[in-house]
Amino acid sequence: MALQQQPDFDVIAIGAGFAGLALIHHIREAGLSVRVFDKATDIGGTWTWNRYPGAASDSECYYYCLTFSKELLQEWQWSVRYPGWEENLRYMHFVADKCDMWRDIQLNTEIVSADYQEDTGHWLIKTAQGDAYTCKYFISAMGMISEPVVPSIKGIDSFKGPCFHSSRWPEEGLDYAGKRVGIIGAGATTVQMLPVTAETAESVTVFQRTANFIMPAVQKTMTPEWEKEIKENYNEIIAKCRNHVFGMAFDSPVGRTIEDTPPEEVQKILEEHWPRGSFRFVFETFDDLLTNPESNRIAGEFVINKMKEKVNDPEIAEMLTPKGYPFFAKRPPLDHGYYEAYNRDNVKLVDIAEREPLVEITETGIRTTENDYEFDIIVFATGFQAYTGAQEHLAIRGRNGLLLRDKWEDVSSSIMGVFVADFPNMFMITGPQAPFANLPTSIEQNVIYILDCIKKMEGEGFDVCVPKQDAEDEWVAHTAEIHAQTLMAQGDKVHSWMMGANLKNRKPRVLIYFGGANVYYDKMRDSAAAGFPEVEFARTA
Ligand code: NAP
């Protein structure tokens, strides 16, 4: 191998969301050059794509942000506990403006291929416009849940009105007031979208295949006192996220289990935590909810009973009752008025699993086995190819021309969701087999780890880092072993994206490391301290 030529950039990354912005900061600190490409018209990742009514973060604002700058943390002001997409987007602009990041970002540019060049050790990146760039390090910052999935339904192109995936809500906006809206899917997106659209639409009809366990979000306005408390305690908040299984600033129940707690005390604790909102109900109550089937059943039953208190019509409540799978085997959405929306006269729920399966999309609406529904707008809130979709959407070729999507046909393997064997000098931020956690926390931990590796290479004069196959085999086996010990392993029964079980023609698989985000962050720290034993470094001179 000969490395005579200088690449165009030290680093090329795809994706200008949280990951892209964090990368720019850390790469610049390392004194390297970077170009971040994004096919979107704006930065923001999730928040520039998901502009549907009601779209908001499910993490609380004060830890759903980047923490590399104390100044940014102190200056930015959130207005509510769970900011909507507009506010999240404003925040991302604030970060990019303050840190002068725009000069390293190229929008409206889709990358169609990334090829590892065996002769130079560089990556060749090509755009849809036909431009080509080279870099030494290629980084996927494309997001964990970004590649939309639209099911193949007969007649899908025949509808005459607006018809699109929820993450492609028209950027210029869409006036749905007084219109009849049909939504296919009843996951986290619909749970957010329904209450807002129902306020002004003539009608909203939700086509549901599987009911969810849904917990309350409990939205709150930011007060000056709360903001002061947050800003005075940021070091502690960041440390809490770094040391939490889910990367969130939660307290842990440290060893308290439902199994070992008297039943009336269990109910008391669940009741106390319910009104606090967010995922705290799962992570601050008991430690055995996601591993002990009986404990999980008790918590799940509690969630269902809370739903029944809100939904007036017992028949609708029955349809909204999750059945046949454990609580959290599908990612539970947070409720901002979803259940109350079903008490409105203009909202209808259609059970397409049993009572009236979908037949086709028609020119005027949706036909089920029992009815013809007429709509002005149809939204596919049908989810995403999580963890792997973005990387598989383009042609990423490693050694010997190996296509990443071919490598991942049966097992979406990686080393800690960051490295992939046969893909030298390539890194992923929250790739497959990383944890599912508060994303900015995981993103920043990934970026720090990746930059540690790059800095080692630059400092010690290495040209290539080659992820080891045995390290990948080990991580794949370890992740699978832990996954099998959780109730999330039953996600394949209910099309859970957490196992890629929402994809047709693809086997469900282990996509998530469930050993705890904190444990995972420790593993990355230990790997860096040990000089990255998972990869082989080489010089070419
Ligand atoms: P999702 O949770 O995967 O839900 C997709 C919905 O579409 C499900 O109800 C699914 O039914 C249905 N569906 C899929 N294919 C179908 C078909 N062929 N026929 C009928 N129904 C079909 O997707 P999502 O709601 O977009 O959420 C995905 C993830 O994105 C969330 O879990 C979350 O992690 C993230 N998200 C986050 C936020 C936030 O943090 N604020 C907001 C929205 C989304 P089945 O359940 O039967 O498969």
C-alpha cells in the first residue's frame, strides 16, 4: 500500500444532526479538517425531517442537548420540558451559529457511495450530483432512526391527495384544518401526531395493527426557578446521564425489585412515579421490569389500567389494550393527550389486525375488508429501518468491495456499534449493537471514543485502523447473550423495530446492546485506555 496522496479532508461524515455537530466540534479540537454532508435542506437530522404536528423529543430538554460547551449549556433557554421540532431545530441552529460550524457543512447533498481504497487507505465518497471527495476517516453520523419504511400496500400510488411518510411531512407545511386525515400506524409518531391534528382536522382515523403500552409524558413549561436549578447543576446532570443505563438524568432504584417488594408497596411506588412522566416510570421504579416476566406483567397491567381510566368507550379501550407481548418489547411511546383524543367525536380507531384488515389504497382513501374510508390526506406513520437503514441506503464498500448491506444480510454485526470488520478507517455513531439510550449522551460518548482513536492514529503516525474480526465476533455474541436475557427479545413477535422485526423479507436480529448504556460507555473508555485492542493499526510507509 502506498499513501502518497493527501485526501481532500481528514474526515468526511454524513449527517448534520446532533452527531454531525458534535463531530465538527471534536474534530476541530483535534486540529483536523472535516466536511459534513447532509441530503436535507437544513441541519437538525431528526428535527429537520420529522416536522409532523406534535413532533417533540421524548427526552427531557435539559439533557437532550450537546454538553461539550459550558457556554452553550448556560446560554440556551428551553421553553418546555419536551421541546417540539421547531424549538429543537432552533437549538441546533444556535449551536451551529455560536460555534461557527456552517463552513464545514454541505447541505442538499446526498452521498450515494463510499468506497474504501485499498491502494491509498482512503475513502472515496461520491454525491448524487456526481462530485467525488476523498478522506482518511469516513464516519456515519446518519442517525439511528432515520430511514423511513413505507409498507407495500396495493394501490399505494393511486391516492389523489397528499400521501407521505410521517418523516416527510411537507417542509412548507400542510394545512389539515377542516380536512379528513387517515394515519396508518399507531407507534410513537402517531401518539404525538393524533392529539394535535385532531384539534382542527375535520376527522382523524388511525389504522392500528398493534396496540402499545403508553406512558404519560407530562409536559411542563420551563420556569425561571427550574432553569436556574438546571443551570447550576449541569456537571451533576451530565454525570448522571453518563452513568445511567439509559443515558438519561434519572435516579436508579438500585436493586429494588417488584419480586421482593410487597404487592401493596409495589402499587404505591408505581402510583407515585406515574405522574412524574417520561421513561422514569420504567427506570426509577424497579430494577426487574425488563427482565422478570411477572414483574413486567404487573407493571404492564398498571399501564393498561391507567389507559382505561382515560378512554371513555370500553370498546376503544379494549382495542387500545396491548396484548400478547411484554411491556417494552416495543418501544413505549409517551402520551401528550393521545388517549383523550379517542374521546373526541372526530377521531376514529380502526383495528386492521383482526376486525378489518387493510385491502388497498384507493383514489379517494383507504379500503379495508369492511369499509371504504374517504380522506383528504393520508400519512404513513409506519416507522423506520432502525440502526442499519441509513447505512444500507447508500453503497458503502469496504475491503475487497464488500458491501455493508450484504455483510449485514443476516447479522448486523459491529464492534460496539462503532467499528465493522472489513471496513478500515470507518466509524459509526450509534450503529447497530450500540445501546438504545438518550441519543445526545450516546452520540457524545461515541464521538469522544472515535476521536480518541483518530488522535492515536495521528499522534503515532498510523495510516489505517483495521477492526478485528474476532473482536466483532465477541461483541456480537456478547450482545446476543444479554439480549436473550431481556424481555425485549420477544420483540420479534410484534414487529418491533428494536429487532428489525418491522421489516418484511428480513430476519429479525439483535440490533441493540442491552447491557446498559453506562456499562457500554465504560467499555469504550476502557478500550481507548488500553489502546483500542479491538482494532489493528498499520503504517504504510
Ligand atoms: P413505529 O413505532 O415503528 O410504529 C410504526 C407503526 O406503523 C406501528 O403501529 C406499525 O404496526 C405500523 N405499521 C408498520 N407497517 C405496517 C403495515 N404494513 N400495515 C399496517 N401497519 C403497519 O414507528 P414510529 O411511530 O415512527 O416510531 C419509531 C421510533 O421512532 C419510536 O419508537 C421512537 O424511538 C422514535 N420516535 C421518537 C419520537 C420522540 O422521541 N419524540 C417520536 C416519534 C418517533 P405494528 O406495531 O403492528 O408493527
